[in-house]
Amino acid sequence: MSRSGANAAQQQLTASITETGSMPYDMQDFAIETATRLLVKRSRTAAVAYSDLENAIKAVFDQTYGPNWDCFAGQGFVFYDTYRPHDSNGEHWTVQNAEFIYFTIGKTAILLRRYMEK
């Protein structure tokens, strides 16, 4: 592989954390390592289907850290950390009561989150 090809491959796998919630650092590292491993594994065999990537990351986190994880992956979406107070039932998701990480690996953006009961 040429030097420019090697640099392009490395650039595609560079991870960048954009936003985090109350997710511990070791969990953040695990999220990035898991997503990178799955992206590399899937890209060797075929084009990466974002729904497959989302389901695989969710399954790993549900098994490792317990249920109720949501994962969104793709290109061309942005996550904004906004505050919206709870309604009377406390039913909707806010960043104040969730573990989450929003990061990119190359051109793939990933939002991984779990609502935490209070």
C-alpha cells in the first residue's frame, strides 16, 4: 500500500469524541474500541450496513453493561447536547439522566446511549 493509501486508511479509523454524558471513561474507551473493531471486521467482508453496526454495538453493550442501550450510526447526522426538563411522568430522554457518547470514526458517526432510571 502506498504511503498516501496507508494514511487514508488510518484517517478513516481515527476516532473523535464529540459529546459525552455521565458515561465513565472506561466505558467510553470500550465503545470506541468495539465500534472500531466492528467497522474493520465488517469492511473486510462487505460494505458496512449501519443497521448491522448499530445492532452489533447495542448487543455488546446490552450483554456487557445490562439492557436498555440505543445505538445510532450513519453519516450526515449531528447530536446536540440540549436540556429539556422532564414532563410530569419523567418519560423522555435527556442528557441529564443518560449515559451516552457521540463520536466519529472516519466518516461514521455513532451515538450510543442508555437512559438511567432515577
